[in-house]
Amino acid sequence: MRVERVDVFVIGGGGTGSDVTAALAGAGMNVAMAEREALGGECANFGCDPSKAMLKAARVAALAREQASSASGWGPSRSTSPP
Ligand SMILES: Cc1cc2nc3c(=O)[nH]c(=O)nc-3n(C[C@H](O)[C@H](O)[C@H](O)COP(=O)(O)OP(=O)(O)OC[C@H]3O[C@@H](n4cnc5c(N)ncnc54)[C@H](O)[C@@H]3O)c2cc1C
């Protein structure tokens, strides 16, 4: 069995683990990182980015519905929230 020696072993490849790994590697250290589920962690895969994309899509759909209903009559469109 081949044994690899590293200076630092980072557990978790979320935003924090990835940043730490990159910073240490950039400083010349021999670094290894392990991720058990999804590289990028919660923010990139389940949290920040996907939730913001869903919110944006819902706002666009609401705006389209609003515009479609106001186009059939006269008068100013009813506005809820900006997209
Ligand atoms: C719906 C939602 C929306 C959000 N929106 C925002 C936002 O707009 N702005 C913002 O700043 N933050 C937001 N957050 C919070 C953000 O996702 C977290 O603050 C961020 O992901 C934390 O990063 P982290 O790298 O510390 O942890 P994580 O992203 O959780 O990464 C930890 C990683 O370690 C791995 N791991 C754990 N144990 C082990 C092990 N034993 N072996 C191997 N791997 C392991 C996990 O699989 C995971 O990938 C949101 C969260 C949610 C749920």
C-alpha cells in the first residue's frame, strides 16, 4: 500500500474547506481534502445558489401571471414585488 504524506488533511469540501485547502496549497503546503457528499458543500449545491435561483424563478413567474392578467383589461397593472 502506498502511503501519501501531507502537511494538512482537510475534512469537508464546502466553501470553507475548499478555501482553506486552496490557501494552504497556495502557501506551498502539501494538502489533501476529503468530501463525503457534494464538492462545494451546502451553499453551492443545496443552500445559497439553488434557493436564490428558485426565488428568482418564482418572482418571474408571478410577474408573468400579473402581466398576463392586466393585459386583458384597461388600467395600470397591479404590482406586488419587484422581480
Ligand atoms: C436554504 C439556504 C440558503 C442559504 N443562503 C445563504 C446565503 O444567501 N448567503 C450565505 O452566506 N449563506 C447562506 N446559507 C448558509 C451557507 O450555505 C453556509 O453558511 C455555508 O454552506 C457554510 O459553509 P461551510 O463550508 O462552512 O459548510 P458546508 O457547506 O456545510 O460544508 C461542509 C462540508 O463538509 C462535508 N463533510 C462533513 N463531514 C464530513 C466527513 N466526515 N467527511 C467528509 N466530508 C464531510 C459535508 O458533506 C459538506 O460538503 C444558506 C443555507 C441554506 C440551507
